Amino acid sequence: MAGNIKCSGKRSRHAAELRARLCGDILGQANNGKLACSSRIGRVLDVIDVVFPCLDEATALPWVLDRLPAGYRAIVVDNGSRDASAQIAADRGATVVTEPRRGFGSAAHAGLAAAQADWVAFCDCDASMDPAQLPRLVEPMLVGTAELVLGRRKPTSWRSWPLHARLANKVLAWRLRQLTGVSVHDLGPMRVASRQALLDLDVRDRRSGYPLEMFLKAARAGWRIAELPIDYTPRSGASKVTGTLKGTWHAIADMSALLSDARGAAVQSTVR
């Protein structure tokens, strides 16, 4: 498809090496709260770190953290909360990281930098997504069929997802399918991937464009990207992005700039 992001032979080889290193013939089996890998890999994944970017989510945090399955460790990144979010997270055993630079990308990347597990998940901490559903996203990683797994949001109520935000997401997903050839329908914030591989992507955006840049760079690197359905319920409190005019404008500006850069890179690779 003309204009698609293409993977060079080098990138394709890198993706294959990544699959072999991370997935191999891993067996997705639970064993006393641990994620068991095959004997050929010769190790057991004791934990998956889950990054929760957080700004004033004291109301939602108790439910969110209590929903984490065994073997999943919470990293709550406090991005300037004025409520008791940080204390609530600490009291429930989460690792609390303070990120003073405002922005979703700043908080998400600070959590990624603080993570220590081989695999890292990201999840909103506003109670719109259920962390108990994270294992279904991890499964394709365990069986070796994907390097990045996205949660495709399925609204449980008309209040879950404002109409303008849902339409904008549909347009964005359509543009991404045209640009990358990846069958994606939702650029949702719940996702799972390898910690080191994510660091190697060198995602630079520190605002609303962070999830999009991650997706674009993963597609360009030849990663296999999958999406699986997750419940999307009405969030607790007001949205910091699509719930405000300023947040919506910032999100559109950030993502438009990234898409423009991606199109330019695709054109250059086609010319070469």
C-alpha cells in the first residue's frame, strides 16, 4: 500500500530477534501467581510491572489497585496530584514515582523508566478500565504471537466514551491503518510490551501523543501488533484530555504532528 510505513530488512530481522528472545515457545500458564516460561527459555517471570499515570485519582485508585491480579505490580506515577493519590497508592503497596513535568507522556515514560520487570503494561487509573483484564492482553505475548498488545475499548455505557472522542478515535484508527497497514481500531491506553524493547523505541513525546508515537515506532520497527477487547466504563471524575477543550486541543495538536512526521518518513522511504 502506497504511503505505508515499511520495515527494512534490518528492522525485520530485529523484530524476529525480539520475538525469539522474548517469546520463543513460552507457555502461558499461571503457577502460584507466576508466569511460567518454557524450559528452553529457562526462566520464570515473577511479575509484570503495570504503569498507572496518575493526576488526582484518589477516588478511583483503591478500586483500581485492588483489581490487579497476582503477579502484577503497580507503579503509580504521581504527575502533580493535589489530592491524596500518592499516599493511597503507597498504602496499598504500589511503587510511587513522582514526575513533576506535567503530561501523560511524562508520567508514562517515568513509570517505564522505573519498571524492572521484563514486561510492562500501561493502564489508566481512573477506573474506566479493569486491571483484572490485563492477563488477556499478556497472553499473546506469552504464546509468542505479538510484541505489542493493545486493549480495544468496548463501552459498557453511552457515558463511557463521549461521542466526539469516539469519532476522533475512529478517524485516527482509520488513518493508522492506511499509514501502517496494521489492523488497529483503537489506540487505547491499556497495552503490554517488553520493557527493554519499549525503551529501545526511544519515544520522545511527553504529552498526549505518547501512545501514538509508541504505536508508530513499533509498526515501523516491524513489531507484530495485536488488539483484544476490554471493557470501557464511565471513568471516575473528569477526563484530563478529552473531557476538556484544552486537553482535546493538545491531544489533536500532538497527534497531528506525529502523523505528519510519520507520513513524511513513509514518503522518504518510498522514494529511496
